[in-house]
Amino acid sequence: MKDRFNTFDSFDESDASFDDFEQAIPLMSEEEEKELTESVIPDELPILPLKNTVLFPGVVVPITVGRDRSLALVKEAYAGDKIIGVVTQKDEDIEEPEDKDLHRIGTMARIIKLIKMPDGSKSIVIQGKSGFEVEEFTQSSPFFKAKVKAFPKEMDIQGVELDASIRNIKETATRIINLSPNIPSEATIAVNNINSPTFLLNFISSNLNVGIEKKQQLLEIQKFSDNLNKVMEFLEQEVQVLDMSEKIRTKVKSDIDDQQREFYLRQQMKAIQEELGEDAEHQEVEKLKEKLAAKKLPENVREEAEKELRRLEMTPNASPNYGIIHSYVEWILDLPWDEYSEDKLDLKFAKEVLDEDHYGLDKVKKRIIEYLAVLKLKEDMKAPILCFYGPPGVGKTSLGKSIARSLNREFERFSLGGIRDEAEIRGHRRTYIGALPGRIIRSMKKAGKGNPVIMLDEIDKVGSDYRGDPTSALLEVLDPEQNDTFSDNYLELEYDLSKVMFIATANSLDTIPAPLKDRMEIINISGYTLEEKTEIAKKYLIPKQIKENGLKSEQISIDEKSIHKVIDQYTRESGVRNLERQVAGVCRGVAAKIAKGEIEEFSVTEDDVEEFLGKQKYFSDAAERTTVPGVATGLAWTPFGGDILFIEASVSKGSGKLNITGQLGDVMKESAMLAISYLKAHAEEVGIPEEAFKYWDLHIHVPAGAVPKDGPSAGVSLMSAIASIFTQRKVKGTIALTGEITLRGLVLPVGGIKEKVLAAKRAGIKQVLLPKKNEKDVAEIEKDVIGDLKVNYLERMEELLDQMLDKDPENDPKEFFKVSDAHKSSVSGKNGKLENVTVSK
């Protein structure tokens, strides 16, 4: 039997307790039972579904009401006659049951008391009256109503047989109460004082330790004798279980006595060791106890630590468990549970720190200042989860240190690149040899404060295998609504990470799972412009490399023109990592001259750069590459920043075949097919002779053939190259373009606009053509980034050909694509269909 004699179970939607409701066991006389059984059941009742209890006639239970239907029912019933019908759901997991989900046998009840709970829900105390059967549900909104009929118990035994059965029931129930340690002995008096056989049976049925379905079976039994036998069967089963439990308790008590004896002997042994000066183990435990007493811990953590320390005292020094328990207690005591560094909420200082350490990155700095401002006003705001996303070398990782310094917080960083084991995040269970907490908890220990800045580097490079998926473990860490109760497998204690400021870095968002991406605020850090790289070199890179190469600032100077030359001719990147290497090369060359005694100081000019770095590595060849028809310059986005892409097209006499090479993906091949289909449909308008498609083969190639390429943004570039070769009009040399095309001739928007614009500037492009709908993206780019670069927009492909191609053709297309009759006859039957696509492997 359940422990219902001191507290009520709560039902329906929540597990709220009823501290303000004092329960009294309802004892029922024969007159009251008669009144109960003779209760008139109306033809129609409002129906209240219950999730996890069955109400029996005469029994009083509290119910917590939270569902909209239930609240509407209680409100109306309490304002009226307070009579309702109560039925039990067939499946307690269903949140909003339909009539097919409810049992047909229930109990009419009266609302005795209504209590409003602090969370807005309502609680009612109801007493069962009499059983009923649902004939038909007549309403489901705003609450259930049903036509019902009486379902009375049939009293089929009387006299001595009834008295004997009731006495047997009471004796068995009393025995269960005596055997159960959770039921107070006063419950025996309550059971023995119930005189009504029907109510006694209902009361015991309600308190039986059986499932909801079995209780529902008891409610649905009409004959009293059958009901009595079934209840007796359940009681006897409970007696057997409790008898076995009593035997187990007796054995456990005996084992505990043995342990106490062993503990007493060990204490004696410790006393002897103290006399002999061999009490190192005792001293170690005492140190841990002193540390625990001085440590500020949550109550549940302190209880766990004290329990483990007691185990440690009773464990022999030579036992393998001694080291495991000792390490576990040390981890608990070393973690910062309630120790926080004080945030320095000075917005001016924070801006100075961010500007001092990093040039540019205005969007990121603005976000950090906003966070600090809100934290200063609100004081208890949860830390944000930021993800810096951009190409390598733009300062994503180093920015984390600056943020920590501006906040006056500890900084910890670990790389997630290549991690495949979930235990790296959540830790190993203590049952494993050499078990440790995960990296998150280890970082908290190193930080020593509960609110550090933790940087999760390379979050896009996390792997997964048979040992689990670390990104799934990160879902809890990086969710502000969950990480205040983060659970590490080693600690097995809830740890609060809500004050930690997590910053992730990534080069690409494609490999980050969508649920993890959704938990982070993505901040895009684009590549740097020439001007920004120049300032970064002057303020950060050159002073750093001068110091690292053993030079003094007065021994070397590098003018601005030299820096520009290094950036333009020796680097081609979005970040500044390679620029730093080239600056280091210049500094090493000067250091070598000074070390040899050739010079005492040196001013590096534009002409000296080649001496230190060798011949020029990168050339701005965009204009030269498009001097013949069939070559167009496209703009591409890569995880390492923007880049330019040359599209080459050539024709040769054949049967209208299409060859595509250069490791192009399916989407890019489809873009080529789209461009050809569009040109065939508009051949006459564009000026392409019919023979070009029938008797000539088209070959499309994208150089850098070893590099895989894909995406729809090369559509307009492919269109330009193919149109150029078929019309024999050259592509204007200093124009680059990007955009997706459609069969209807539309130019659709694409992503990565800022990176592509920067790539165009690096390559010496004078003008870019972008989709009209990307105009908003260009508006977000700083004006000094665009500089003298001319930006035009396209909405349709008709405009593209006029803007991209020279007005006059190099050759007359009709003459160029003219073929002999012999060639036409050899191609007979093929009809020049551009449908056999050959792709290089």
C-alpha cells in the first residue's frame, strides 16, 4: 500500500504539494454510505480526465488542474453544483486526450475545496460519490461532457460470510502497515475504524501499490464478492513482497553490524599508527576535511563530498578504491562552485582594450559592448553563446583573450578540432581506470572562477564515431536554458555553467549540426581590406616581429609602400597570418645584415622587398585572362575567404556535345546546362547562328582542376563565358560577377558578398556585377572597403550580356560557325543535341 496516510499524491498535469491542506482519513458510517450509494446521477456530467489516478466512491483526493479544458470545467462546476464526473486516461503520456483515449467507467465526484497555486494553476479537493458508465460523449470543448448512467456495486454476500471477509481484509491490511517502514502505525486505527464494507474496499483499492490499469479493473467490477477477491489477491501479493523485503533488511542490518565492527577495529589500528608515527593516510584525510570546511559549496555537493570522505576514511590505503575516491573528492574541492570574478563593467575601458588589441572588427566589438551594457543594467543576465565565423587568420581566436581582458575574467581555450569521443566533453564514468572529467570541467578547474570566458576553437571540425558524437554533448553546454544544470559523467553532480561566456570559432558553418548552430549567435568576421591589413601590419605585426627577431625599433623601419607591395604581390588571403610570415621574412633579412656587421640600421623601401622575399608570387592577371572570347571572371566564396574564378569556354567542330572539366559539382554543371538552354531559346535575339548548337562541340573548363568546385553562384559567369564564345564577343577584362541564373532569365541573390568584393579588389578588378537583391549586403560593407570599385546590379540575364560583352564581335558568328555540307551529313541523326555531357574524372 502506498504512503497516503500522511501526504496526498498529486495528479493531472503537475506534482505540486499541498502544504496548506491537512488530510483527515474520511471514515464513513452506514448512513453516509447509504446516502453515497443512493446519490442521484444526472443524465449528463462534465467529465474531468485524470492522468495517473483512479477515483473510487467515498475517497477524498487532491487534484492539480493545469490543462485548459480542466480549468474551464472546474471554473464552471465550482460556480454551480460542484458535481463533476471523473474518468482515467488510458495512456497517461497523452497531454490532450480525445474521447477515445478515456475509460468508460468513472466516478461522480463533488468538489470540496478549490485552492489557487502560486504558478497560476488551480488545485481541487474532490470526494468520490458513486460509479457511472459513459454512454456517449456529447461535447469536447471547452471541456468534455457525456451522457452517463449509474454503475452501482452489487452486494452479493451478507451475514457471516461478509463479516469474515471484511475481518480478513482488515487483518491483511494491518499486516502490510506493520511490515512497511513508510506507513505510520496510526494507519491501523484508521483501517479498523472503517465500518462500511463498500467504503473499506474502495479505500484500500485506492491505496493499493498497483498500476493504474489494475485499479481501473477494480473500479469496473460490479459484484462485491469479485471485487473483494481481487483486492485480497493484490494484498497477498504485497504481503509476500514485504516479507521478502523484511528478510533482506535483516541481512543488510547484519552486514552493517559487521562493517561497524570493522570500522571500530580500523579506528583502533589508526590509533596504533598515530603512536608509531605512521598516520600519513589520516593526515591526508584531515587535510581534505579542513579544505572542505573552508570551501563554499552548494548543500547537495557538500553532502556528496562528506559522504565520499567518510568512505575514504573506511577504505584501506592499499585499496584501488582509495585513489579513485581521493581524486574524486579533490576534484570536487578544486572546482569553483560559488566563486566568481567581479566583472569590470566599464564600457569605455572595454572599448579601449578591444581597439588596442584588434583593428577593425567593428561588428564584433559592438556586440561585446552591447552585452556589457545590458549586464551592467541587469546584473544577472545569462552569458551569451557567440560563434565567430570567418576565414583563417582574421583574429577569431585572439579576440577571445581581448574579450576576457575587457571583462576582467579568466580565459581558457581548448580546440575541438578532430575530437571524436563524447567523453572529451562529458568526461568518463568513475568505473573506468584513469577516468577524468571532460574538458569543460577541466577548464573550469584551471580557470578557478565560475564565470570565465571559454573559447571552443574549431567547432566546425568536430568528428563522430562509435565513441559518440561530441557535438550532441555540446548541445547542453551551449544552451543557456540548460547549462545551469550541466552534468559531467565523472562528477555526477549538476554544475552551473550559465555564468560562463562561451565563444566558439568556425571557418565554415556547413559542418555544424543545425541544433548546435541554433544555440549560438553567429557573428561573421569577414576578410580584411588592403587598408585594414596595412594598419594591422603597422600597429601589431611589424612591432611583434621586430621583437621576436631580436631587433630594436630604431634598427628597422618599413614604409607603407613596402607593406602594400608585400600584401599585393606576396600574399593572397583574407586574414593576416601569411602577411605576418612575410613581415617576419623581411625582419630576418635585416637581422642577418645587422648580425654580420654590414649595417647598423635599415629602412626597408619598396625596392628592397624583393631582396628579402624573392620574386613576386601573385599577379593581378584578371584583365589578361579575358583577352579572347569565351573567358569570364567569376567571384567565389571559400572557407578561407573570397577568390576569383576563371570560366573558360571553347568550341570545336563536332555534333553538339558538351564537355565539362575542372572538378565541378552537380549544381555547377546544372548551371552550365541552364545557360545553354537559355541561349538556345534566345539564340536569334542574342545573335547566335543555329549551326553553333548543331555542328559544334562546346567545352567548358574551370582552371585549378585539382580543386573541387560547386554552388549556384557561378551561373552568371558560366552564362557570360558561353555567350561570349557563341557570339564571338570578348568579355570585358576588368569585370567580375556572381549570381544564380534561372531558365526564365532571372538573376538570383547569393551569399558571401563581402568576401567576394574583397577578392575582386585583391585581383585588380575595376567593376563587379551583383544580383539586384544583394544590394542590401553591399550597403553593409564599409565605404572605404569598396573604395573605387564600381558595383552594378543585375535583375535579368538580358542586361548581363550587354554589360559583360564587348559590343563588336571578334569574328562574325555566322562565318565562324559555318560548316561544310560534308560535315553536316556526317552529323546526320544527332541534330546537334547538347545532352551528352562528358565530365573529367
